[in-house]
Amino acid sequence: MTNAAFSVSKSEKRNTFGLVMRTGKNRILEVCCADLISIQEAVEGGAQRVELCEDLEIGGITPSTEMIDYAIKMGIRTLILIRPRGGNFVYSPEETERMVRAIRMAQAKGVAGVVIGALTAEGDIDIPTCQRLTHEAKGMSITFHRAFDECRNPSEALEQIISLGCDRLLTSGHAPSVSEGLELLKRMVIQAGERIIILPGCGVTPENASVIMEATGTREIHGSLRRNGHTDKKMVRQTLLAINAESLA
């Protein structure tokens, strides 16, 4: 007799790390684009989704309307980073209002989703600020960004982000790169279950993307895949081929 607690349905399969993964769907590559050339390269490379930002050197800020308009014109599913400045993720009331206005602008332009996040000075999720942002973004796809990687209690923060109604969480697993954060990412995927998508990002390459997804059990991954300062369509294609060649579909 099969033990129900350990059974795997026909639409699932255990990977080599013992994690149950769904089959029948391609894995999703989200490409972080910081300029117009990168958007075009991501689209030509076959990315399913882009996150737009500017000034990656400081961790990214809200992109220009020119970038947003171009991505929408290219017909790719587009999310935009909502972040008024570089530095920490502790925001003043004035900065919060700037983020609210940016969300409203994104909605007016028909952007699919926004990428948000805010912390308290103590390193916890800033619930009131995040509630304001998620309320403004109602009806859009909402990703909580890597401010999470600076919070002091990842497990508690994950539950709070889920309670905020976010659709996914972009994280390196509290590490300088995803490859160094695999253990926490794996635990987060298990803790999250079906309640939120864990989106590994930071240091993703065509060579390690499949290993990261296999090790953590995720079905989406995020990377800038840059060469010579811009996203490179060949790297995008290579990453897509790698992650879906290893798909358990």
C-alpha cells in the first residue's frame, strides 16, 4: 500500500534532490533589463518575462517611462521595479508617496506587475508601507524584491510577505549569490508550498540555472544574463535551453 504522505501524482516527479516538482509546464525565465538594448535582447532570446529597472550598479531603481513604453511595444510580459533610490530599504513618507505614484503610472500604462519591498530600521518587513503599496497594485502581479535578503528573520518575513498577497518573492537565499543560498532557498520553497512562488535571482548563468532550479525545486528563475554591459540574447537562449532540457515534463 502506498503511503499517501510520500506518494507522488502522475503530474509530479521527485528530482535528484528528493523534492517533488510539477511536470507538464516549461520553466520560466525572467530577465532583469536595465536599458533598451537589454529589453530587445531578452525578447529576441525568448525570455517569457522581463523586470525593468535602471542603475543596476546601485541595485536598481524605477525605470524610465521610455523603457516601460518600449517593453510594452515589444509585447513581452513586463514587471517594473518600484524603488525611488539606491541604498537601504527604509523609506520616508515622501519616498513612499513616490512609489505609490510610480505604481499608478505603471497601471495606467498597462504594465503586468510591480516589484516592491520595504523594511523597518530593525530589519523587519515594513508592513504598513508594504500594505500601502500592495493596495495600490491591486489587480497587478506583485513580486517582493531582494529587500528580503536583508531582513533579520527569513522564515517570519516569508509568512508576512505571503500575508501581504504577493505572488512571488525574488531572493538569493540571504546570500551574496543564489549558488551560495541554495539551502535556505530549498527550505523556503518547502515552507511556501503553493502560497507564493520563490524566484531565485543573483548570479544566475546559463551554466548554473538548471542546477539552481533542480536543487531548490523552483519553476521560475531570474537573471540579467549580461555581456558587455547589456543582456545578451545568446545567454538568454542558452539559459532557456538548459533549464527546459532538464525539465521533468
